[in-house]
Amino acid sequence: VALRSALQQAIEQSEFELHYQPQIHSPSGRVIGVEALLRWHHPARGYIPPGEFIGLAEDTGQIIPISDWVLATACRDGQRLNALGVGRTSMAVNISPMQFQRPGFLESVEHTLEASAFDPTLLELELTEGVLMESAERAIHALDALRELGVHIALDDFGTGFSSLSYLKRLPINKIKIDRSFVREVISDHRDAAIIEGVVTMAAKMELEVLVEGVETAAQHAFLRKQLCDTFQGFYFARPMPFDDLVRFMREQR
Ligand code: G
Ligand code: G
Ligand code: MN
Ligand code: NA
């Protein structure tokens, strides 16, 4: 109850921020996209990570105003970022299950894109396997409609859910994000390496893009490069950061 009313205040007082984590095309070193990550800047308690309130917000329905704010802010910042001439940069936004399943989600994406004048082909929605599995037919339908708008779809935390490969085959997605749990011990555990190598090969043949998450060390990066992974996200390259720091980061990269 305390957290719930604190969240209500956060919504009303705009205590949320988005931080942006760069996604790197490793052969060129260029930032090709960023992922928007929600941060709650509580006046007394400091930053509260989304893991501590997203679940509750889902239960109370507060996720709806929060995620409307996230999408609008990410599109606005994505538009601003691309207008700076620091290179074409996509904007990835995490979509929660309730948000995706709500009637009117498609319309809200369409409306937000229009209001922000953000190029739809630069917006990438990140969905987890679980979200899409709830109702496969509906999900496929909704993804088709989003892709009609030009929006890209990434399957987040890939490999940690329970979706089947026959299901993956039918999903109209653009990208697979390999979960960071496969990266942590990739150098010492040949099974992690085998999984990543297999997913990368499969994705290439299915004409899907792949991004490897959670790369924290130079050694992991070097190892994964040898396995033909070329797009990465992780603390080794950059942590999530406020918009102004992101702009500085991207200017220094050039
Ligand atoms: O950035 P961090 O490690 O705290 O993120 C924790 C979790 O919160 C991740 O699973 C991430 O996908 C999720 N998350 C971050 N930002 C958002 C957001 O804007 N909306 C939703 N639904 N989830 C988010
Ligand atoms: O579930 P999702 O992939 O959206 O979660 C993204 C979360 O992963 C963010 O909260 C981000 O802070 C975190 N993250 C990003 N890069 C790394 C990394 O290299 N190591 C770890 N441990 N977490 C990371
Ligand atoms: Mn994500
Ligand atoms: Na992920």
C-alpha cells in the first residue's frame, strides 16, 4: 500500500526518468541504437530500479500511465537524438505484458509516433517470450499491425522463457536479444558458447538480427566476436545514462 501510493505520487509529480544504454555495432564501433530504461528518482530514497516497482505497477494498473509516459518520452528523445546529426540511432522501448495486451495499444503507438514526429522505423519495441505466448494468435496479429506502421520488434531476454522454436518460426519479429545469463560464463562454460553460436547461426538463416546483452568485459567481447556476434549491449561498452550524457557519449565516439 505504501509503495502503491508512493507510485501514485511519482506519476503525478513526474518522478520518472529514462536512461539510455547504447547498443554497439562492434566492427565499426558505432552506436546504432539505444535502449530506454526506466528510473524512478524518489525525492528521499534516490533511484529505485524498475525491478522493484514494475511488478506492482502491473498489478495495480499504474503501469498504463507509466508506460504511456515512457513511450512518449522515448519517442521524443529518439527524435531529438536523430535530429542532432550524431548518426541514425534506433530507440528500443521495453513493453510490459499489460501494456501490450491492452486494447488500444496499437493506436497509442501510432498516436505517440505522430505526436513526436519520430521515424517509426527507428522505434523498436522489446517484448519477452512470455508476453507473446499468452495468446499466440492475438500476439502475431498485433505484431503484424505494428510492423505495418514500420515499427521494429525485438524478442527480449531470449532463451530464458518457455517459447518453442515452432512458435519462434511464426513470430513476425526483427531481432533476437540473447539474454545476458548466457554471457556471464561464456568463456568458461562451453555450453553457453554453444547456445550463443547456435542462436546466432539460426538467426542469420532466418534473416533476423541478433544482439548480445550483458557484455561486461573485453575478454567476453573478444570471445563473442569470434563467434560472429556483431551487435552488443553491456556495461563493457556503456552503462545506461541520462540523455545529455548519451549525446556527449555519441559525440565522443565519432
Ligand atoms: O535497468 P534495470 O536493470 O533496472 O531493468 C530491470 C528490468 O526492468 C528489466 O527487465 C527491464 O526490461 C525492465 N524495464 C526497464 N525499463 C522499463 C520500462 O520502461 N518498461 C517496462 N515495462 N520495463 C522496463
Ligand atoms: O530485461 P532487459 O534486457 O530489458 O534488462 C535490461 C537491464 O540489463 C537493464 O536494467 C540494464 O541496466 C541491465 N544491463 C545492461 N547491461 C548490463 C551488463 O553488462 N551487466 C548487467 N549485469 N546488467 C546489464
Ligand atoms: Mn530490454
Ligand atoms: Na533483456
